[in-house]
Amino acid sequence: MLHIYNTLSRTKEPFQPAQPGQVRMYVCGMTVYDYCHLGHARMLVAFDVVQRWLRSSGLTVDYVRNITDIDDKIIRRAVQTQRRIGEVTEYYIAAMHADERALGVQSPDREPRATQYVGEMLDIIGKLEQNGLAYRADDGDVNYAVRGFEGYGKLSGKALDDLRAGERVAVGSAKRDPLDFVLWKSAKADEPEDTKWPSPYGLGRPGWHIECSAMSKALLGLPLDIHGGGPDLKFPHHENEIAQTEGAFGGTLANIWMHCGPLMVDSDKMSKSLGNFRTIRQTIAQGEPAADQADYAINPREAEMLRFFIVRNHYRSPQNYAPDNLIDAQNALDRLYQALLNVAPDDSPVDWESPQAQAFKAAMDDDFNTSGALAALFDLASDANRTRSTHSAGQLKALGAVLGLLQQDPASYFQCATRYSMASMSQADAAADALSAEQIDALIAARAAAKVARDYAEADRIRTQLREAGIELDDKSGGITQWRRA
């Protein structure tokens, strides 16, 4: 049975959906005002793996991941660039989708936008007001009265009296308590007109936290089987979601709460606010992405390396970003593809009775332990190399697909240069980058012609030239030569 670590109970629990066989999963998505960075990549890939494994386990999944398309940061970007809110959000939504495609992240079943659910948000605010948990402040905002909700702090473990004003929660003089948070923001005269919605409280816009309460309830109902998000959402966002939803409707918002671990840079979390972030497109683009284009050409070898880099760590553990770690991930992924290059895989489905598949399943059922699942893949790669078993190679590819890995043609994969290998630091790799695929094919054809003419010295010279340029040749039967970049 699948066991999942529940942030709320702080234990691993057997996973039993409220409706047998049907999983309702809601994950907090992006605020679309800038390009996604590698910390976002970790969240996207982590929950992509979760939904893939749930489906592979025979469950029907309704996976909802929202888009926050109205927010203070979006408004600032629109004002700075002199564009309408919709122009800003459409551009960065397209950019996010390009990043997802590059990383092999499958689209959620539904991707609601906050601006489509303002009516539902106002309904919840009305219920909270009726229940004595919301009040209209003198500045026109509507705030949530935190101390009126008895269970506040149960997710994060934070006691109200230990929370200090000004930490993660904005302080405003119109609030009854510094810990209260905004449900509805009164419109300001200098704000763009397309950021204002009519409401019983006057023109304004929703607060951030109320958005997810409205979208999750409207699309999936209560309780959710799984509610997930990044590490920084546990408090205050998810804590406030609980207070809003349960304060309005009673019952339970979500049975299982999941949070992926942070991506660290020199002991600090990667984030835009710290200025230590690197975008996804900077890491895996083929060449320099155009600054004004949402889509971009990817380096498929590096894109899969980034997914592998994320998957090889348990989703809850902190993960350190460093160039050396990307190099190590690239070399490890190359070893798996080398096995598929050495031994052509058959097309058999996963044999779940095999020892490696059993080990893979046991790891994934233990709170999505992808590092343990990858160990089973390396066992299969070793077996394929040792025994030349096409079945082992086929099982390697089939199990890799469960994690969204190893689906490229191996020969094409190795013909793509990578910046993330030990060779990338050598002069040989610089020479390899200088040779295009067409130039390499032409040299291989010249070598073949030299061999036909029995000019073996010339054939050896060409092979040496290619080796010095970081190109390795593999002569197959039938006169076929495959090549790969070292």
C-alpha cells in the first residue's frame, strides 16, 4: 500500500482516497509575473511524479494546479512594462508551459486561473463574515480574524502567541490584530483599472490566500485527498487556506498535505527575493533564449538531466544546486542511456513481478522514494550491459517512463552536446562543440570511404581526429557507425 508523509500529522500514513479509486489532488501553482526558476522546477517535477505514480498504481486522478494571475507582483510588473495585466500573465503562462514541456511535466487535468473564480471567492468571504471570522476594516479591506479560528497553526505548528507582527504577515493599522490577513483588497486610485472587480465591499481584488480556497472547493469539493505545494507555502498560505475553507464550510480541507523540499544555494533557499535564482530556460536552453519570446529551443539532453537531477533526490529533502551536482546528474543519466545504446530494448510493458520492478514499486510506495526507484533502474542497466538482455533494457526503458525518463532515442541523445559533463571543462569538449552533427557525419562518411579504398591510415587519422574532438565511434555490423559526444 502507498504511504505518504502528511505534513499535518507529521507522520507517514497509508493513502486511502475518500472515494475508493478516485484521487482529488490540488497543487498550488505559479504566480505568473516572471520566468520559472529551478526551485519552481523542483515543485513542478515533484508533483508530476506524484500524479504519474498514482495513475500507474491504477488510481483515477483529477489533478488541479492553479495559476495566480492577479497579485501585487503582477501589478508591479504590468506598471513597470506599461502593459495590461492580461498581457503580462498570458506571456508568462506561455513561458511556464514551455518550461513544463521541456522538463517532461504532464499538464494537470485542470488549470484554473484565479481571475475566473472571483465570484466564488466573494461567496466564501460572505460566509466567513456571517460566521464572525471576517470583518470590514476602516481602510476598505476585508480581513480574516485569525484568533477567531480555533485550529489556526495546526499545519505549521506555529502558536499564535509566538508569531510576531511583521514576519510573513503584513501589518496594517486598520487590522484588529497584526496577524489578521486580507481577504479582499480595496482598490486604490492609482492602480490599473483591469485590477478592480465589483463586490459588496466596493471595487477591489481578492487576497492571495482566498484564491486557492475558492478554486479547490469549486473544482474538487471537500475534503481534498491531497493538497500540495512548495516548501514556503506551508505558512502562511496553506495555514490560511485551512482557516478560510474550514472556517466557512466546517469539516476538513485536505486529508493529506504534501510539501516538497527547498532547492538550496549555499545554504539559502533559491528564490527571486534573495536574487540567487537561475531560471529553467537559462539552464537547459539551446543557445540564448530570446528575451521577448515565451517559447524557446531546448537542449534535450540537458533538459532531461535537469529532470533527473530533481528526481534522484527524495521530494521532501533539501536539494543543493551547484554546477558540480548537475555534472554528476548528467554523467549518471548518461550511464543509463549508454545501456540502452549498447543493448536495444524490447517493447515489453513493465513486468511488475520482476525483482527490479518490485524494488521500484516498494520505493515509490514509500512516500514516492524516487532515489530508491532509480537504484532499481541502475540495477537493470548493469544487467543489460552484463548479459546483453534486450528484456532488461526494455524494463529499464519502461520503468524509466513511469518517472518521465529515458524515452529519447539513445543515439540522438548522445549526439546532443552538453555543458554539464566533466568533458565540458576540457579543450576536447570545446572542439566537440565546434563540430556540428553534419560535419561529424561527413567525417564518418569520409572514414568509411577510406576503409573501402583500403586507406586504413586515413581511416585511423579521421577516427583520431574525432576522438580528440570528443567524439566516440562505435562500429556496428553491416557497416553502420554510431557516434556520441563524450
